[in-house]
Amino acid sequence: MKIINSTTRPINNVHYICMHIGGSPVTCYVINGRNGDLLIDTGFYFCCDRLRKWLGQFNIRHILLTHAHVDHDYNAAKLRKITGAQILLSENDVSLIGNYRSQPVKATMKKYRLRNIQQNVCGGMKLFSTRPYSPDIIIKNQDSGILRSLGYDADIIPLPGHTLGSLGVLADNVLYCGDAFTAIWGRPDITPHATSLKAMRRSLKRILKISPKWLATGHGLPVSMDKARPVIIKYLKERSRI
């Protein structure tokens, strides 16, 4: 497994670990708080040991899941047991836990149609399912300031589309956006799948409006907004013609 992290490749003071297997990177992040640290996403099953080792330098008190897909929440319950941290998840993704097919995805572009079929098929397999867990804190749509109440200088940004409950975290001009945007192929790109294409487009417009300096995506290394912006604008313009 190839590992890149914020020690081996610093990017704008963002704490991250990017774990590659089979050419598919999975990235997790940490935000420091006043009373401990916040882990954003927990990766797939093959990530756990490497992630635990990396997290040894932090005091994880909360685990925020950008959405309830297996490559983001698989290790959440295990890490909660190890660290005593509380899990945070959007109310709109609670029913998605271990139940991928409750929110079938659509291809965001024609080139992803075959991949999308594979995604929906694999999503129903046990190998690609998270064991059920219960979030400790359920984030409602109006709870944008909940992280501040927990000691983090950060805000919740709803980014539905990839899933109905997808959300991001805005801190220090970095938007930790989960799969609302991606860098899975080593470049800024539109995420291949979405439960709601219409909601995803609205979320991309929200990202443009916020205009953070960096996008910290769930797959791949953080990307600058200067590089992401033209990709988003092009996609939105093309979709407006359909």
C-alpha cells in the first residue's frame, strides 16, 4: 500500500493521510480543536491499521463522517471503541449505514455509466457493506455551528448530492468536502456518482460561492480551488445544456 501524508508531503498545513491500494486512494483528515481533535472519515477496511498508527499523534475526540458510504465509515465504530470518540453523521444518511442500495447512485457523466452499474451491484455485497453502528451525534440541516460548540473553529457545510446527507467542513479556508468533489485520479474532477444529480449541482454551486483556498477531498490529495474551479464551471455549463 502506498501512503502519502502531511508529514511526507505537506499541503497548506492540512493534516491528512492518503492510502492507495489498487490505484484507488482513500483520504482521511484531522482538524485540531481546543479540547481534542476531529477525524474526518475513516476509510475502507484495508486502511484501519495504517490509519490507527497515523492517528497516534492526535487526541481524537470526535469522528465526523462526510457520508455513510463504506469507504468512508467502515472503521468508524472500531475507532470509536479505541479512542472513545463520538461519531457525527447527517440525519439524512443514517438509513444508509450498511445499506448502500437505500440510496442508489447515478452516473454524473456518460463515461461513468459502466462504473455506475458496478457501483450499484457491488454496493449490495457484504464485502462492501459497513456493519451497523449508531452515530452519537446526528447532524440536522440547521446544525451548521455544531462543531464550534464542540471546540472546533469550523462550520458544517451541507453538500448533498453524492448522498442525501453528504456534508463538508469549512475550516481555515479549507473545505473538507468528502465526495462532493474528487481528486481520485490525481487531478481535480467531478465525482463519478451521485444519488441526486440535481442536488450535486447545487452543492457544486455552493462550493463555487464559498470559494475556499483548498478542497480536501475524500479520494486523492487536497487540491487548490484555483485548479478545481474551472472543472466545476465547465461541468455546470455542460449540464445546463441538457
